[in-house]
Amino acid sequence: MRTFSPKKDDFKETWYVVDAKDQILGRMASGIARILRGKHLPMFAPHLSPRTHVIVINAGKVKFTGKKLLEKTYYWHTNHPGGLRTRTAQQLMDTKPEEVIRRAVWGMIPKNRLGHATMKRLRIYAGPEHPHQVQNPSPLKFQTSQPRED
């Protein structure tokens, strides 16, 4: 008996759309990363890209729990001396809400060639419209639990 190993052509192209309105950022990002990697498929292979695309709409309406909106800080460096830049989550949500979701999903994807190719299949839009209606994406809902009130 031989072990079945899926090939690249065994996967068919699928598109999903996620409405980020009132979704908690981390829970949504982990679900998106799981779908992009193909871990929801019965023939998951860690070395293959399953040709699954995810469209996120209403990125500007994603929720943060606790005080993360005011206290969470995003850092990057411009590669120039003294080029460390910082923004809070609130500032980043005001200017580029897509970047908040992109960074959250990127933190849950492997940092290699396959991870970079995986991130190219994620499309994020701040508003409710997207130009991918032709692909007929199926809606994807993640289980959201309300944050505890201690």
C-alpha cells in the first residue's frame, strides 16, 4: 500500500468572501490563515498551495478586544538611520485598515516562499464592495464569541 500525496493539480480553485464587520481581529485572522493554508481540506499538504483565495470586505469595521485599539503598537523600519516608525492600532485603522488585517494574517502564516505565495491570495478591502464577483465567492462565517466581561 502506498501513501497518498496530493499533487498541485488535485486542488481546484475556490474563492471565499469574509465580512469583517463586528468580527474580532485575531479570531478572524486565524480562521483566514487556516483557509489560506488549506488546513480545512481533507488532503492538506504542508508543502503545497491549495489555490484557495480569500476576500475580506469591511476591513475598517473590525473589532479589537480590551484596550488594544489604543495600546497596540505596530512597528516598522525604513532601513535608514533613525527610521523606526510606530503607529497605534487606532492610527493605522484610520489611515490603512487593510494593513491591520494583513499583518494579523501574516503573523499566522509560515515565513517562507510558500507563505509569500499564500499572502498573494488574500485580498482586503476597506469597504463593502470588491471587484471579484465574477469568481462567485462563497461567504465564509467564523464563530465569534463575545469577549468576557470580568
